[in-house]
Amino acid sequence: MASSSTEFSPVESSPEEERRNWVELPRDVTASILSRLGAMEILTSGQMVCKAWLEICKDPLLWRTIDMYNLGDPDLGLDLEKICRHAVDRSCGELVDINLEYFVTDELLQYITDRSNQIKRLRLACCYHASDEGLIEAIGKLPLLEELDLTLCSFSVEPLKALGRSCSHLKSLKLNCHAYRISIEDLDDEVEFNDEVITIGENLSKLRHLQLIGNGMTNMGLEAILDGCPNLESLDLRRCLNIDLKGNLGKRCAEQIKHLWLPGDSIKDYRFVADPDDGLLDEDYPFRFAGADFLLGEYLELEDGYEDADDYSYDDCGYSGGNDSLDYEDFTDYDDF
């Protein structure tokens, strides 16, 4: 007699049931999940799931960290500055860590620091629309600042002096730019190319961690760092193409610095173009001092017709001014779903 068998098929959950399962998660679990999203993801999608999630997304503790990165795409169609202000408002003064790329202005920096004096970490990348004056004013309102990252920004040495005056707790500084090689014709030129690192040595003696990817310093500048920052534990010199670590200077670095990255070490973990030899740079393109005005980045491609660097506008670097942006009020206040 043949045996019979009963086949069981898995019961498929309906979209409504799956949605309800997510909604019924404990509040702390949901908050933990949402905290792993960036500010954009929370404000444009996460908070729209249901009223319960919206309430969690209004919790100031969820906004102790604000991360708005990789936003150089002009096709987003969003007013990024307005969204950032909304995120800062949500933090209710609890903000301690903020990471912004591309769209920062003096007005936005003022808005953030007027409402957030507890910030310990500030990262700005590719923020060509913020000025020395705007950053200096912001620094003056961040007495607890411990980490500052200015990657591919166009600031002078003046904000570094302000850091020395206002931020006694600063431990970590990142000043990354596009690597370039120089030819020193006289001593005055060499001092100019080392102005940034000399300023660091003179004003930030308490630093413990310093990252200078692509800096144009020579041995003169490196010696200024070693002399002026005796507490340095880590020093990142990747793509610093104008220093020579042969002989006593290299030996001194090895003896004085616990964690040292050399000019030729891998930049695999660095998200931006840093090396003039990586095939993305035109060898006829004129380099600028300290890479401040050198706008070749991860999201920038020179177009035909720009024969000189002075013809290139900051407005061409993948920044969206939001002229055709959506009205953010349309998706921030919800009474019904």
C-alpha cells in the first residue's frame, strides 16, 4: 500500500502583516534601527512608516548624531540646508556629532552652532560655500569640540588659529586635500607652502591625532609639526608628496609617533581622489596652493571648455542650490497616514 504524504506550503504574510510586525517592535529596538540611518533617510522615509515611528523620530536622543554625507548630486531636488536645519531642531540641543558634505554655508553653520553648543565632533567635506569668517564664528561657539575634520574645503590658516584660542579640548584634526608636487625656488616659497602646518604647530600643541592626506608640506613643515605637537600619537602623511623621510627626519617620526602613515601607504579607505598619479587628473591642469581651490573630487569631472582653473566656478562642482527643490514642509508634519 502506497504511503501518502501531505505537502505543506509556507504561509505567506501579507504586506500589511509584515508592516504590522515591524511596527510592533519594542520602541528601543526600533530606535536602534532608525539610529543607523542617516538624517536624510529618517526624514524622507523612515518617519513616514507610521505614527509610532514618527514619534520615535522626534526623540532628541535620535539626533545626537546628524549624518548628511555624499550629497553632491544636483538631481536630489531637495533643499538640503532646510532639511539639515530641521534635523538640528529635532536634536533640541543634544547634538554632539555632525557630518556634512557639499552644501554647508555660513548661515547654516551659524544656525547649527547657535542651537548646539555641546558638539564634540564636526566634519565638513567639500564645503566650498563656507568662509573663514563663518567657520571662525562657529568655532567660537564650540568649546567642547574634540574632533574637527575639514576635508577638501577652501579655508585659510585663520580658523586654525581660532581653534587654538577657543577649543582647548581639541584632540583630533583632519585637513585633507588633493595631493600635488611642488618645486621650491627660494625659501619664501617654501614657507608659503608650509604655512598651514606651521600654524598647526604654533597653535595646536595638544593635538593627539593629525591627518594631512595630500598636504603640500615639505620637510620644513613636518619638522614644525613634530616640534609643536609633542603629544601626537598618530600622524597620517599619505600622499604628502613633497617630504623626504630618508635619514634623521624619518627616524624621528618613527620614534616620536606611535601610529604613522607614510606618503606611499594605501588610501583605500579614503573616499576621495587624492593622488595626481591615479589617472583622473590632467597633467596640464594648474595646481593651487594647499589644494584649497582645486576642485577635482569624487563627484567632479571637468567639462570641455574649461581651459583654465580660473574659468571654473564653484557652482559647477555638483552642488545643488535647491532652486527647484520640493517644499520640505510637505513631508515633515503628518497628522494622518
